[in-house]
Amino acid sequence: MTCPVCGKKTLRTILEEKELPYFGKCLIVTSICDNCGYKFNDVFTIEVKEPKGYWLKVQEEEDLFAKIIRGSNGTIEIKEIGVKIEPGPNSRSFIKNVEGMLNEIEDVLKGQLKVLSGKRKLNVEKLLKKIKKMKDAEIKFTISIKDPTGVSKIIHESKPERVFSRRLRKNEIKNLKTSVFIFDKK
């Protein structure tokens, strides 16, 4: 294969199928260029499960430690702050806790402050204050994840009854964005 960096036909790709915790069967792709040393790694889930949505009402500090397992096709939403994280061409799977997700949102907003001014800057500053209160468990909020491939989920190990899940309806699935790759073994 041709290397996207040096343009030589020295790119080797290794594919490995593995069972990964929380994600199930996955395809691990590693590409290495023998000429320039370019390296690319990615993991794709290859199991398609029932389309599901998960909701967690964050009510106290303990809830901030619930795990968010996001497959590359998962859409995360926190309506109280107007955040919707949708998959795109470079979507990656990850595991974070709720607090880690809030930290990531906070980091993106802090980066925006550098280029904003006026009313927009004030709105972002207000949002950052609200996120701080959410991280301190002073404001209750709901975090949700919807995944047409059923890979994503929310796990609250100490209080599993706080997580609500259900099969997604056809109209919900139709309105979800997906990443570029969906493997379907039929």
C-alpha cells in the first residue's frame, strides 16, 4: 500500500480480531511505513448489537464516576448544557467516566474562549460556570448515549439502578449520525 506521508509503496497493514472488554469483537488495524516510520492504529467494533440508548440522571458526586463506553457510532448528549457529541469520519471509541466527559467539554469550551468576544464569550463563560457546578454535583443533569450498533453504554457499578436503557425506536435510529465504517457480518 502507498504511505500517505512519504508516498512510497512501503505501507504494511496488520489486521487482528480480538475480544475487548465492553466492546466485544473488534478489528485492530495497524499500518506501518517501512520507509518513513509513519504509524496508524485504530480499533473497529465488528459486532452489531441491538440499537440501544442509555440515560443516567446525575444526582450526586458518586454518579460522576459512572462509566461511559462510547463506540464509534455513539451519540452523547447533555441537554442541560446544549451539548451533543455526534460521530463523524474520525470518530473513535473510548471509555471515560462522566466527570472525564465534562472535563473534555470544558477543555473544548476553554479553547473557544481564546477566539470569542462579546456576548458569545459571556455565554461560554456562563456555561463553564455551570459545568463546574455539575462537576461539583451542585446541579442535577442527565447524560445519554444512543448507538445504532448497540456498542455504547453507560455503566454505574455502585448504583446500576440509576441507569435506564431501552431499545431505540426506528425514528430515533434514522436520526442518528454514524461514523464512516459500520461492519455488519451477515
